[in-house]
Amino acid sequence: MATNVVANARGGKKSASGSRLRALWENIKSLAGAILIYLVLNTFLVAAYRIPSGSMIPTLLIGDWLFVNKAVYGPHLPFTDSHLPSFSEPKRGEVIVFVSPYQADEAGRGDDPTPTLVKRMVGVSGDTLYMRAGLLYVNGVAQRQGFGIVSTPRANGSQPADISELFDWQHKIELKQSRFGPAPTQPQLDNWGPLVIPAGRYFMMGDNRYESKDSRYWGTVPRENIRGRPIFVYYSYRSGDESDRPLSFITDIRWGRIGTRIR
């Protein structure tokens, strides 16, 4: 009888230990499954992105957090230059998330030379783009969009023109003579082109044209760099110089922007 009691006790301990191991294993599987689902969603379907600068004002504000549709243009396969099949191709006028072409000046400062950016696609392959006195023309048609309507030009005669050696890449694709007039000898921030966008490339600009480092500086964006299209603002708060409140991500939320669709 004593032997049976000891055996039963040992069996009970083994059973309890086995139950705890099974429960631990089930929890590990659940956690691993959740992580896998997150990775799949983040890689192929939807990702989050924060706006760090004012280059897209007023469409996007500093402190906006966006949901980005990564499937629409074909999800990017990690560690490759390939994409899965897309539902749509990028169109002129859309706001796009993409990886910047290499920026040597950023690398020289120790910053990321190929950051992920959000800009508006203003030119597609085959388009002829140029800018005169801050007004963008696409195939000869004047384009008025975003903050470009009301922003104050730097190069309007009262201030020095914004000239940079970073604009010099434009000479490779500019038209020396065309029906749109000759290209300036020295491209400027608001006076450049006409440029013909190469095949498989796109021209990006910020809506806040005088406060945007964009394709005018670092060139056209290849198709394989496209990552997705922002859907809506899911969170927004005033940060940095915009707010003097402590913990502004909690105390200074822009409630009216939450749910704003991005156009």
C-alpha cells in the first residue's frame, strides 16, 4: 500500500510537470504565431510610418502617423530588389512612400543616405517637367497643388536664389532646347528643367516646395524603390517646437486629424 501511495505521488508530480510544459509550449506557439502574423502584415500588407519633417505641409504634418498600403504597388521582398505582383502602378499626383536614391551629402554627415521618405509623385516615365518662378509644369501644363500655392519663394528677386551643386545631376536628362524653352545654365530650387523622366523612373516633390529636399536634389526614383501608398492618419500630435506641453504625444494630440484620408 505504501509503495502505491509513493508511486501515485510521483506520477502526480510528473503529470503536473508535464501539464506546465504543455502550457508553456502552447504559450510559446501562440506568441510565435502572433509575431509571424505581425511580420507578414508589416512586410506584405500594411505598415506604419511617422512624418518627421514639414516637407509635405499641409497634406501631412510633423507628428502624423500613417498606415501605409504596401500591397497596392506590389509588396517588396526583403533583402532583394524584387516585388510581388501589384494591384496598381504608381500614378502622377499620388502620395508615395519610397526609399530615397543614395544621398552622398547625407552619408558625409553620418546620416542615413537612403532614408524612407513620403513625397508626392509629380512626374512619371516619359513626362517632361520644368519649373519657372516656383510654378511646376508637367508636359507644358501648369500644376498648382499643396503648399506651393501659398508658400513664399526664396528666389523672387528679393532674396538670393537657392543654388546647390546637388542640382547638377539634372544636366544628364535635361533638354537644352525644346518647345518649353531652354534649360537654365545653373538649375535653381524654383527654376530648372525641362527634364525628361527616364523609363522606369519617377520624380518626387514635397507639397511644401520651398522646404522640401526631393528629386530636385537627389534625382529620380526607380520603380524598385517604391514601398507603398499612405492610406490615412491613425495618430497625430504636436511635437518638437510646435508644443510646449510635457509628454506632448499624450497631452497635445491633434484629434481632428485622426482618420484623415491622404490624397
